[in-house]
Amino acid sequence: MDMLRYIFSILLFFVFSFQLMAQKTDEKKKDGWEITGIKIGMDVGRFSNFLFKPEQTSYAGSLDVGFNNKYFIIAEAGYSEINLDRDNYNYISDGTFYKIGLDYNMLKKYPTDFLGAGFRFAYSTLEHSANNIRFESEHWGSYYTEKESETNQTMWLEASFGLKGEIFKNVYFGWSAIIKVRFYGGTDDKFQPYDIPGFGKAANSISIGANYFIYYQIPFNRK
Amino acid sequence: MKFIFRIVGILLFAFMIFNCSDNRCNEEVDVLLKAEIIVNDPILTNAGFLETLSIYSPAWTDSVHYSSANFMLELSPFADTTVFVFTSQAWKDTVKIFYERDLVYLSQECGFVTYYKIDSTRYTSTIDSLVWVNKKLTTLTDGHVKIYF
């Protein structure tokens, strides 16, 4: 299943890349550093949780400031809540994540679109607990217990490659493939988090995924 | 417009792929203690001690008869001490095991299990000695104790 995801992500990347390449625009060369756009984004990929992962509710947003439509300072933040109700336990978790980084646009001719790479430094903190943990034994009978709340902090680095295209005036759709490498926290031999907000499955130290964002560009300094 | 429809279609397909998962527990969840009984006392051997051996815990509602010298026991997940009683004919011995428990979240699919770390053991007179081969009980490794009569 993982392999299918990667193949699909690569295909999706090429589909959108060709869309951008096909556009014709004219850009005048700019001198010096100029803020060319401020975008506010919302991670729309997370809304799939309502359908396919109902135990998880998560939101994420981003702010990016572009300079000459070539360099972008990116800040992202998000929230995730999990309430996993299983037959033999109930797992509860809530946490936040923050990311900061840079994107570099490799497109030279296009004044607003983006095709490029970036990196992020990310930090996440979560609190999780469990209750109604049921044990059943042939000899010992049934027993209920609970796991007290614990805090878990995680830091990781991300490298991304993706694109953003203007689908309506000032409205962009963006997609990026991301590889995340965890270098601090996120693991616990006794109480491993089910999911690290912004990172994904805590059992993996390297996570590969994709983001889908809708952006609104504040009409500022736009030519 | 076609472009937007294409995006929506591809997104929906992607969401389905990204969110499919198997909810079955495919891991080992039993945490067991392997007990090995070695009868060196000729009186016990001649009396057929092993053949009529039964084991139970006072907290159980039943007892188990083992016809072999090797068997698996389950420590109490509710207390830090488990008492096992070994009976055979007129002999009755008690082994009291003291341990620490850890509640471990194995996985989303399998839930929680209890791991044990043996601290100490006390036993009564017919038992000659008791040797711990492995004092840690997890889903990956069984505990192992040899009981000499």
C-alpha cells in the first residue's frame, strides 16, 4: 500500500508540473529584494479524516512571504486531536505542531506560480492518555485499568518538493511531496504515541507523505 | 474548470489511498512465564510426583494439571505478586513471585499489554531451588524459571 502511495504521489507531481510548464507569462526582471506576495494557506488534505479516519480531527494553516517570487519564508501551525475508541481501550491525544522554513522557486518565467523545493524545522508537543483498558484472562478474569496522561515532544526536519498554481485570481492550489526525518523525541517504549501531530506515525523515524493546500494571496504589491 | 475537476478527482482518490489501513492485530500479545520442573529427589520420582502434579493460584477459580515438565504460566496483571501452588499427592508447595509491572501500548490494533520484571521469589520446603533463566517477560521474550524438586 505504501508503494502505491509513492507511485501515486510521483504521478500527481508530474501532472501538476506539466500544467505549470504549459502556462505562458511574462515577467519583468526585478532588481533587489521585493515582497511579491503573502499567502495564507489551509491544509485541505486533512479534511479527508472526516471520512476515512474519524478518530482524528486535525487542522493546519500556513503563512508564506515571497521575495521576488523566488524565495519564500514559510511558517506553518496545526492542531490534532485523537479519540480512538476500541473494544479493549480508549486512547485520547491532543497536540500542536509548528514549522518554519524556506522555499526556493525554480521557475524563472512565471510571476506567481511555484515549482520548487524547501526545507522546514518542525516541533510538536502532545499529551496522550488511555482509559477503559480491558484485560481478559482465562484464569485471572477481567480487569480494567488506565494509563495516566503523558507529554511527548518531537522535533524533525523536512525536505519538500512541490508546486503551487493559481486556479482563480489570488487563489492557489499547492501540492508537495515531503520527506520528514525525526531527530528528537517521539518515541516511548511503554507508551508510544499513536500519531505525532504534523509528522504522522510515531513508529517511523522517517516519514514520507504529501500535503495539499489551498492558499489565498493577499492582494499586496501584485502587478 | 476541467482543471479543477481533475484536481478534485485526484484528491479524492489520493485520500482513499492515504487512509486505508488494516485494523487487525497481527502481533503476539501473550506475555508468559515458561516454567520447567526438574525432579531430582528419588522419593518424588518413585512416587510419580510429576505425573500427578497440579498447579493453581489461590486467586484462580480453577486449577491446571500438567502432565509435562514444561508449561507456561500467566502472572497476575492486577497485582505485583502472584502465588502459585504446586500439589501432587500429599505434597503441597508454594511459590510466591514478586515483580514490577509495565503497561505497554503495543499498537493501535493490539492495544495494551502488561510486561513484567521479576524482582524476587520465595518458595516452600519441598522445592530444592529455583533458578531464573530470564526475568523479563514481554511479548517478544517469555520469562523462564527452572524449579528443582
